[in-house]
Amino acid sequence: MTAFASAAGGALEPAIVERERLLLAPYAMHSVASAGRKYAEPPHPYRGPFQRDRDRIVHSSAYRRLSAKMQVFTGEMGDYHRTRLTHTLEVASVARTVGRALRLNEDLVEALALAHDLGHPPFGHAGEHTLDALLADEGGFSHNRQGLVIVEELEQRYPDFTGLNLSREVLEGQATRIDKRRPAAERPLLEVQVVEAADSVAYDTHDADDAMHLGLLEPGELLRLPLWAEAERRVRPRYGPLDGERLTRAVLHELIDWQVSELIARTNERLRAASIGSVDDVRGFTETLVEVGPELAALKREVEAFLFQRVYCHPQVLRFRDQAQSMLREMFAGYISRPDLLPPRFHSRIERVGLRRSVADYLAGMTDRYAQQEYQRLFDLNSG
């Protein structure tokens, strides 16, 4: 059989190239067209480059730590609600479904989805906002940028290179998340756009689910929103009389199915209308191709505004936010004054990126529980 040379110069297994030729659309990112990696590696005999990326992310320390990092609600509030890891898995599930329906590279979609929240610090967005303020004079802090720092520098699992040496397509996809307001010179790959849309589907639906389970919201409040009211209208003829938990479950399922179905249908329509036939066509197109229509988008924005007011600004959430931010500020100041308390590998990092950024990198890698333990052990004057 003939070996196929990739853009990076390595020879991909013919079976991988042929499988993608048969399954993927011409506008999908094919493995043979990958731009390769920063550190050249020989191709794997039975895994494509994006499958290797996915596997490296899953086996990374940062990925495992997501299981002990909060999504919206702290672990002290119960065990039902999402962690950063379960949110990541739900995003990957939605993204794979959309990617497969659009005949995109599912391995690349999954790698991007599994990596998209690696850079989150402890205590969710409360932790991110705190580190951003503490580093205001040094470029701030963004969990999306931190995700790149992790996979390119902080993860040290291989003898040949620092980081995970992921493909340039995964790194590029993560980089597009850093400042979503800035117009890019080129549009992201469709696989990148799918993950962005899947993230929106997941948190718009699941944050409300968690808030109801914790008693912060009543189902009736959500059902007064047009998006939820329409989902309820759709499920009534299908299942007949429903109430309580059974109605809530049915509406949640419908919300996900509705958004995913519209994403697939609308994207296919736009691909046909714009005559998109290659990755170059995708990159040169002036608008995002993977998105719901304007009517559903408006309904989603209304839900997001409601969640911001009623959930993310709930007194219980804000109370914990204040405690977590105060804790991180004290820890940051403590490590700045006593850098000898940092792990040895961060001492050498100080020479490259400075003390303040090194301390932030260390704090950002902590889980919620470990941050609380280290605070009590080293800095809490009331802990004895």
C-alpha cells in the first residue's frame, strides 16, 4: 500500500487516510493536511494525529484535575451538579454528535472539546476574575490562554519535549477562544466552531438543571421564559400529561435536541448556500458557519441573562465567590512574599516568566479542595 505524506512531512498510514476520505466531507480537516507539531514526531501506526491529541489530553494531569474543579456550584453544595470535568464531557458529547452529522473530523472535534476548559483555575470564574485582577499590569489572566500554557509548557509527561506537543490545529483552535471579540484574520476550522456552539448548548441547559436541583430556581420560573415554554409545548403532545421531575427532564432533553438539530440543519444550509467545498473556503468565509438561527439565538440570550441574574448572582453563589476570592488573594500575596513555598519546578519558571505569573500558574493548577487545604496549612491564621 502507498504511504501518504502529511503536510508535516510524516507518512500517515494509508488506512487512516482512506477512512477519512470515505467518511469526511471535503471541508473537514483531514489528518493528511495537518500542519504537524512544534516538535516533529513519527506517525503512529494505527492512530491519526488528532486521535493522539485526544489521548494525550485525557491522560494529562490538568484533565484529571478538572474532576475537582467547580463548574458553577461548589462541591459543598452537593454531589449532583456538574464539575468542570462533567461539563467538559457533556460538551464533547454534543460536539461529537454535531461533528459526525456534518461529516467533520470527530477526533479533532473531541480533542478540542476535551481541552477547551483545561486552563480554568479553582473556584470557577470567581478564581479567574481574581487572578485576572492580580495580574492586571502583566497582561491579565484568561482560562483560555492558560489552557495553551498548560498544553505547551506546564504539562511535563514526555522526555522529548515540554507540554503535550499537540497538533497545530488543536493549538490554533484553543487560541481562537482567547479573545472572541477580536476579528480573526481567518475564520476557525468548522471543528473549532462546533465546539464553541456545543459549549453554549451545554451551559445554557445544564446550569439551569443544576440550579433547580439545588433549589436556587423553581421549574415554573424557567417555564415562563419563551425558550423553555416552547420546549414544553413541544414535549406535551409526545408524552401526554407530565408534571414535576418528569416534565423537567423531558424539557431539558428537548432543549438539547432542539439546539443540536438546528445547529446541524442551519449549518448544512449555510455550507450549501456559500458553496463551501474546502478548508480554505471555511477559513475565507466572512461569518461563523456553525450557529443557530437568529430567533433561537435571541431566545438563548434571554435565558443567559436570566441565569446571570437569578443563578450566577444568587446570594449563596456570591457568598462563596467572595470567600474564594479572598482566599486566592491571600494565597497569591503569601507565595509572592515566600516564593520558597512554591514547588521546585516553579522556581526555574520564575526566571522565564517572572514571580507573579509563576505564582498564578501554580494557583491556577490547583483543585478547589487542594487550594483550600494549602490555604489552611500555610496562610490561614485562624486555622492554628
